Amino acid sequence: MVFPVDLRRCQVLGLAGTACLAAGGETAGALPVRELLSPSSVHAALGLVGVYFGLVLLIAAWALLGRLVRGSEPPSPRALMVVLAVWAVPLLVAPPLFSRDVYSYLAQGAMVDAHIDVYAHGPAQLGGPLADEVSPLWRHTGAPYGPVFLGLASALSGLTRGELPAGLVGMRLVALLGVGLMAAALPRLARHSGADPSAALWLGALNPLVLLHLVAGAHNDAIMLGLLGLGLVAALGRWPVLGAVLVTLAALVKAPAVLGLAAVVVLQVRAGRSPARAVVTTVVATAATTAAATAAAGTGYGWISALNTPASPQNWALTSLLGRATRAVLERLGSDLAPLAVPVWHTLGIVAAVVAVLAIWLRLRLRPVYALGLSLLAVAALGPAIRPWYALWGLFLIAAAAPSTSIRHRVAAVTGVLALAALPSGGAADAGQLVLAVSGGVLAVVVLWQAHQAELAPASGRTA
């Protein structure tokens, strides 16, 4: 007998999951430095168990909701939007989770507000409490973000006067705006691609990675993807100039979104414009938007050179792993080429990403939304740095445009794994923390199993 599923059950189970995430994050999250607890403390240990307990509940609720979406009477997109809002509520008041990047955003916004070149200097140049919150690895590193995001961060810094609690709330609201734009764009993109809007929302907006890293982590990828989705919707609606402007704004948050301009061009050609006119229109709109946004932000064009910001030495991107393994072998052999191993692998990864993107567009140019999703996924997978939320770059559009249910199932499976791949503190895990995290997840599985058995017992009695 299968576990009974209804929308309310999914909503309550997911809410319990995010509530446990928020509660556990109070002691195990990416807290301000003055509130950080030792990972070995009892409160931090209980918080870590609570976070992973909630995380497994959330994944289970999402999986059950997926069964409902694939059923004979799937919930409407509006009903799914309500579920998303309910699940997100506890995370809005939680401390930052799974990353300390939001502190870097606030420090960089304060730097722009103070007229410090954010591309030439790291947050250490700012000094003060905000700089102290930034991970030591990035305190002397320039910002890798574009002028649109830094302009938003600067405006937020001015509004909050550099106060940390208000700044964290503001950044989370910016991320929430991005998630709202993503959710609004998905049904339109799905209908254009011949996909089910409810299935697209389930995979692309209610996805645990969205809640964990865009809402709870307040990552600027949310506003990038929101603007990208809105730009594609505009281009579908025969407003190609507006589409190019919005996609350019997305790229001026984070650079990978620039690939969306290829989709804008293809959509114009499919609408009857000549390729030359489509390219010229897009290039002019992009150039004008870039100049205006950069001038408005006052950051200058240093963001172009900042695109090669170094990756974390312990980054687990494929090319970084291969580079470190090759370097270790060369060091053991006593070769002078050992220091070149990681840079060479990073270069090979970039070349492979370019080749993959070209191959994708040559094969799938008639499905521009899907081609863009696969391209962004290739860039994330083959780039020199990767984080779990980078998967959302491509997943967001694959959710709307994947040509088959089997592809969505595979993407959903990857999502479930990636959702478990980061500690709530944003730091590296030691053996003790791994044991605690696994314990929290196993405890959640036991609770879910017991609930399952309790549901079966009355039904078995009635059958007898």
C-alpha cells in the first residue's frame, strides 16, 4: 500500500521541515561572528542534528508533492505558489544558512556606498564589523559581481546604515523578490515549451535548493535567475528589446546569465526577424543597458576583469578535483610542472564548457529555453568553481522546458543529493559534524517510517 498523499499533508510536512531548519540554524547556521558557537558545543551539535532532520523532512515533502503533481488531479500553479510561500515563511526569520556569502554582499555594498573600488580591493579595505563577518578567504578578494547587484547592495547599505540585522533582512527580501520572479516566469516558459506548468513550478521553484540556498542563504543567484526568466518571458511575448534589457540586467548581477542573450536572438528569428536584425537589436540593447547600469551604479567597468576571481583552493568542482589530483601526482614525481596542474585543468574546463555550449545550441537551437538551461548547467559543471546552488542556473530552465518526464526525474534525484551537500554553517565538515548530520537525517527517516506505519495500521484494520 502506498503512502497517502494530499496537498495539505505535503504543505504541513514541508513547513515542519523548514521550521526545524530555522530552529537548528539558530545555533548551527552561518551566524555573525560574535554569536558563533564552537562546533563541539552541545547547542551547535543539537542545531546541526535539527537542521538535517528538517532537511530530510523537506525533501520528503517535496517528493510527495511531486507524486501529487504527476497524479490524475494535480494542484494548480496558484496552489503550488501558496505551498511555496508557506514553506518559505520560517526561513525568512532564520539566520543565514549554508553559506556566509550574504555577509560579503553587505560588505561590498558598503564599499560601493563609501566610494571604495570594490573590484580592486576586498572587504578588508572597508574594515569594521561588516568586514569581520566575511570569510577570511575572501576578505582580500575583489567582488566578482556586476554593477546591477552591487548597485542594489549599495542602496541597501544606505537604507540600513550598515546595520547587520537590517542588512540581512534586506538581502533576504532581495532574494525573495528573485524567487518570486522565477515562480512567475516558470508557468509561461513551460506553456511555451509544451510542458506542464505545475510540474515546472514543482521542480523549478519549490525545489529544496531554492529554499535552502536562495531563500535561507539569500544568494544573489535568485535575482539573476528572476531577471533572466522575466527577460525570456518578455522575448516570448514579442518584446525582444525588453527581453534583451532584462537578460542583460541579469548578466550584470552574475555573468553566466549572458548566455540568455542567445535565446533572445533565437526567439526573435523564430518570430520572423532576420538573423542580422535580431543580432543588431540585441547587441544595441545590451550595450545601452550595460552603459546605463554601470553609470548608475558608479562602480566602473572593473567587473570585466573581476570575472577571473580565483576559486577557493578546496573547491570541489570537477576541474579543481582533477587539478589537485594531478598536482599531487606531479609533486610525488618531483616535477616542476606541479603548480601548473590546477590552472591547466581550469583552462581545459572552460574550453570544454565552450565546446559543450556550442554543441548544445547547434543541436537544440529550435528549443532555445531548453538549450539555455543545458548550457548553464554545462557552465556550472565544467567551471573552475561550483556550489550546490549553481545547479539552479540550468535546473530553473530545464524545469520549464525538459522534453520528457524521465529527464525531470533525473534532475530531481540530483537535487536531492545536492540538498545534502553543505553544512548550515557554510564551513567544511569534519568527521564529528558528518556523524551529527547523518544522525539527524536518519532520525527523520525513522520518524517518517513510523508515521507511514501508523497510517497503514487503521487501513489494514478496515481491510480485515
